[in-house]
Amino acid sequence: MNEEKSGQMNELGDMGAMAWVNAGLTARYRRERRFKFFGLAAIAASLMFLVLLLGAIAIKGYTAFRQTQILLDIHFAPAVFDVHNLASANYAALVRDATLSLFPQAMDRQDRRAAIKLVSIGAAYQLQEMVTRKPELIGATKPIWVLAAGEVDMFVKGHISRDVTENERRISDKQATWIDQLAASGRLRQTFNATFFQAGDSRESELAGIRGAVMGSFFTLAVTLAFSFPIGVAAAVYLEEFAPKNRWADLIEVNINNLAAVPSIVFGLLGLAVFLNCMNLPRSASLVGGLVLTLMTLPTIIIASRASLRSVPSSIREAALGIGASQMQTVVHHVLPLSMPGMMTGAIIGMARALGETAPLLMIGMVAFIVDVPRGFSDPATVLPVQIYLWANNPERAFVERTAAAIMVLLLLLLAINASAVLLRNKFERRW
Amino acid sequence: MSLPLLVTLILLLSSLTYWLGCRRAFMLARQSLSGKLHSRPYYYGVLAGLWCGLPSLAVVVVWHLAAEPLLIRMAMDGVAAAKGISSPDQANLLVNDLRNLVAGTMMAHKVDPLIQAAADQYLGMRRISDLALATVALSTALAGACLLLKRIRPTLRARNQVERVIKVVLTLCSTLAVFITIGIVLSVLLESIRFFQQVSPTDFLFGFKWSPQMAIRADQTGSSGSFGAIPVLVGTFLISGIAMVIAVPLGLMSAIYLSEYAGARFRAAVKPLLEILAGVPTVVYGFFAALVVAPAIKDLGAMVGLPVASESALAAGLVMGIMIIPFVSSLSDDVINAVPQSLRDGSYGLGATKSETIKLVILPAALPGIVGSILLAVSRAIGETMIVVMAAGMAANLTFNPFKAATTVTVQIVTLLVGDQEFDSPKTLAAFALGLLLFIVTLALNVIALYVVRKYREEYE
């Protein structure tokens, strides 16, 4: 570069410095424009990735919010029911008979089985619930919309292609014609997928929902918040307001900064070794998950709370001390209330991170297949991100759709949490 | 009496004591015409409440920690002797049976009658122990309350005592961070030491073959050398390297554009969008990598005739890079903004263009900070788990080819530890050894990053 310049200088020496500068300007401006373009391109690329990510998830997942149902004429034959024990009747047989009556042409064993498979096994539970709630149904024949099987749902939504050969798809040609028949006779419809929000996990895609995972996330986060916020604030108050500036305080400070950068999976190992192996707390419980996430979010909350405490001007403290308040009174009555919005913002952001965390929870066994919706802190539970991980591992097409839908729910929850943090900050933040 | 009930009772009792203490202090304040109270009245109440609640809660905690192992030992004493078991491992198995039986997670009919008897004995003793605990804790609470309520008089320095208690609590909370670190180091280290007793550290660190699944069979443990971590480490650095190739240029250029070129409105619009990228949970990136990016790369490879594994390192690295972009860009943004305006003005005054100023003045001045932020980003990439668990391979191939499947330290930890395993096999212990390695590497990167930033920071003004 330099040699080139000095060469130019000699060549153009008598033309004066201005001329030399002007001669190089076009090239320099071109470089300038190129550099600026690179910067803009980098931002555009990053934003394109964001759009791609969200777009791919939305496209893969939006169909999961609708669900295919089949209209069956169920005859509640009195012979099937035992009046004293309505719950134990053979509801599957009712569904089977109603299904087969739709397809009189299905005569041999194989065909009958294929026909029965069109309807979800959840239909029997649906009937059971209906009858136990309304026993007078017995003896009547009623048209009832029941859930279609997951494969039928996928076929109707076009996720199982008709074009591939029969043995490469999970719907046979015969089943496909039956489905078309059903659609033509108005016995097929798509409704809002309420099951997805009301049910726990299931092996059957059409019965699987996120309720269990959402409740698990709720319990886990409740534990996390209950422990990490008070402890985090207390630690921050001590470090900012009371700690003598000595080596011990330095050590704690370095420690907190390092903990904030420790990979989350290491906290999972800690939880496994301490909470499960040493303290014998229950595996898969949201209590343990919450404790592990507490350890993980604590540094974040301490750092945010300290920043918030530091932003309270010292004039406030001096004024309080000046009229005779003790140091503790100064902090509790004045500094803490003024810094509370900032601390709460920090805590909310910490909670958002905890809500999206998966890896440490895998370590403490929250990956189990759990059908029941958890009702307490020690029930076996899973959380929304882990549910997403579990479903993502399931090769069935219907679960891909549900995975993406669960991701959308998770992202919406995160958006809501972060938005509340922003609102809180805008409403209460003070500039001194 | 169940534990929650007992704790609630103690808390109720101490609130009552608080109220009594306050009342007594107010009464004293009204009575004493000559001397005023030392503290404001409610401090006396708080002090009384603390005296009532703290000692008895301490009793509850200590009792619970001490009683459980003691009771189990007492219950199992007879069983171990009757079965003629001497090794601690087998005794532990029996203890586990007992625990499961008591917790109701094991069917009673499958159980040895001896253990059943021990469990009954244990439950009986626990009932007695719980009752004793309730008596002791409640009488401690009452004694504490009475002691203090009697001591309330105007000269009692209630505020100072309350403040001292609060300060102790605050100090304890702040030292928790240190205890977490110690806990991490100890838990990972202790299990790793057990691992290294079975597999030599040199085999682990310099071995070229990683196949922990083989080691289940007893005849292969340790001797087969199947715990060589090199392929796992190579995979980790390959994927992190790909991530950094994506994240560093994009993140750095975005930061430069945002801080040097962009107007206030553009910046206000784009920065939050980039931060969304940072707020997306990693499991979402994992899904994106496994179901969108990896198939796309595979199809692309097939189109140009390149064999690409369906779990290629490239897909995982690429998506990890996207995840790290906002991390690099926001850290670099802070560093670039910290360069004083006078440097820019000086450079412009000499006739430099904006890009020349950035390249020749600002970036050199901000270099230590940028290097620090890149090191932090590397440590983030190495410790990232979900993307690689979902999109990278499980088998450890020693390869530098980004189109092949590679595995990482975090993937191995997850695969080794998820599911039910015997806790003494080298297979599960290996996960802790890998965890130790991960902890040390990320810690070292963080320390170096902070050191670089602190040491080479140009001091202005």
C-alpha cells in the first residue's frame, strides 16, 4: 500500500498534493461504498435468517391448529352398557361398529382393520365421557364428530402425498378412496384443534397436547422465581451496599461473572449430582427442575439487580443517612424501592431465559414420556422446550407439525414475557 | 405431622409473636414517660418473630437432614446382617429398594419380605421421629417467643439486632454464588476421579477412539481404550469453528454498520430484531437445524454430486453461527461505541473516509474488546447443547470434513446421561469427565477473554 502510494507520489510529484489526492478518490470512494454495502449485507443476512427461521416454523406448524374430525352415527346399544359401571363399557366396539357401517364394502378382515384405523382411539374416550355425563344417551343413535386418526389428518392436510406409491405412505389406496368418500358425503371436517391445548403428551399424534408441558413449565418457573428473585436481590444488595471492598468481595464478583458464562448443561450435571444423587429428591419433578434453573438464572438476576442498584444516585442515600436513618433503613426504605423496577425487569428476562432452557433439564430426567398433566411441584413433569425436543425426535409427520406449533406457543409466551419486561421498564424506569 | 403443616404452623406462630411484640412495644412507648424506646416499635415485633421462627426452623432443617439417613441405617441394620451382605454397593441397592417401596413406586408383591419388614419398621420409626420433631420444634418456637417477649423494654436495642440478622442473611445469599461454583467443581470432579480410576487420564485425553457403548461389557472396561476424547473434541471444535466462520464476519460487520453508519431510527428498528435472534430458545434452533437446514444442505449436496451426511456438521455449525450472530454483534457494538469520538474526528480531519477510519483507527482501538467478545462467543458455541443434540451426529468420527457427521462434548454428555443407567459404570462417569473438560475449557476462555479486555484496553482521557 505504502509503496504504491509513494510510487504514485513520484509519478505525480509536480502535479501537487491535491491532484494526487483527487486521483485516488474514486478508488477510495469505491472501497467506502463496498465496505458500507458489506455492513448492510451482514445485517440483511442476519435478518433473513430470522425471517427464514420464523417462516419455516410458521409454515410447518400452522396446520396443527386445525384438526380433522369424522362424523359417525353412533348407536349407543343398551346391550353394551352396565348401568352400574358406565365407564367400563366397550366404547371401542361402538366406534368400530359405527365406522364399519360407513363402509359396507369393507368385508374381509384386513379391510375392516384398515377402516377402523381411520378413526382415532381417542374416540372411545370421547364417547365414554359423553355417556358418563349424560346417561340418557343410552339406546339412542346420534351423529357425533369424533377425532380422525393422525394419518388421516395428515392425508387430509396434504402432508401425505397421493403421488408416491402405496407402500411408501401410511395411508393405503383403499383408505384414500374411503377418505374421499367421507369428504364427499360431508362426513369429514376440520375444526380448531382444542385437544392440542387441553391434553398432555400422547403416543397418538392426534391426542397429543401441550397442556402437561405448559403446566410443567409453569411449576418449574414458579420454583425458579420463588428462589432466584429473593436470593438474587439479597446477594446484589449485599454486594452493592454492604460488602467491604476486599478480596472476598472480589472473589464473589469474579465468581458471579464466571457463573454467568458457564454452559447450562454443566448446571444440569450439578443438579444431577447434588439434588438427585445426594439429596434424593424425586427425578423428573418440576421442583428439581426449578432448583437447577435457579442456580442457572441467579447470576443473571444478581448482575441485573446490581446494575439497577448502582443507578440509584448516591444523593438519595446521603439524604437518608443525613436525617438519621441507619444504613439498613436507607437501603430498605429508599434504595430498594427505587431500584425495584430494574430488578424486576432483570428477573423477568432471567425467567424468559429459564423458560427456553432445555439442556440442564434433560440431565435431571425431565425427558420422560409423561401423559398426566402435573398438579404439583413433585409430580413428574416435563417443560415446553423439552416437549418440543421429544416431539422433534419423533419421525411421524404429524408430530413435526405439532412440534412447530408448540414452538409457536413457546415463542409467543417468550414474546409476552419480554414485552412485559419492556413495558415495566418504560413505565417505571427513572432517569436521574 | 407433615412437614408443610409444621412449617406453616411455625410461621403462623412467629407472625403471632410479631404482633404481640409490636403491641407490647407500643404499650411500653405509651407507658414510659421519661425514656423513649430505643427503636421504632415494629422492630421489637420483628425481633420477637425472628426469635420465635428462626431457631425452630433451624431445628426442622437439621432434624430432617440428620434423621433420614439415621432411620434408614437403623432399619437396614438387620436386613444386611440377615442377608450376609458386606459390600457397600449391594447395601446401597437394598436401600434403594427400601426407598422405592416407601415412596410407593415399587409394587409390594415383588419385594423381599425382609425389605418389606424393614420398610414397615422404617415407616413406624419415621412416624415417631416426625412426632418428636413437631414437639421439639414447636416448643423451641414457643420458648424463643416467650424469652424475647419478656425481654422487651425500652433499652433493648431491637433495631441493631434485627439489622444484624438481615445482614447475615444477605451475606449468606451472596456467598451462594461461591458455593454454586464449588458445588459444580466438586460434583463434576468427584465423579471424574471415579472415572479416572477406571480409565487412565492419558487414554481419555489422547485416545483416538470414542465408543462408550462398548464399555458396558465388563471385559472391555478401561482396557479397550474406547474412551479417547480426541474425536469428540475435534467434532466440537469443527462445529464451533463453522459457527464462528458464520458469526464473526456477520456479527462484526452488523455491529460496525449499526454503530458507525446507521441512523438512529434504523438502529432502533434493527437492534431489537437482532436481539430476537438471541432470545429464541436453542431447542427451536435445533428443530430448525434438524428439519430445515440439514435436509436442505443434503439436497444441495446431492444436486452437485457431493455426498452429505444427513446429520452433517455443517448444518449444526451453520445454525449455531446464526444463533451467535447477535451475541458477537451486541458485544462488539458496545466495544466500538466505547471508542472516543475524538479519534474519529482526528481521522476525518486528516481526510480519511469513513471506512478508512473504521479499518485503521476504530478497529485497532477496539481490538482487545472484539477479541474478548469473540472468545466469549467461542465459549458459548462450545457449551451449546440443544442444536448439536438435535442436528449433529451421535457417533464419534475423527473427521475435519464439514459434510460428514460429527459429535460434540455436549452431545455425548446428553446421550450418556439421558435414560436410566447404573451410576457406577464408566459410561455414565465419562459424562462427568466430559463435563469437567467442558467446564475447564469454557472457564479458561472466559478468564482469558476478561484478561485480554482488561490488559489491552486502550486507556483514553
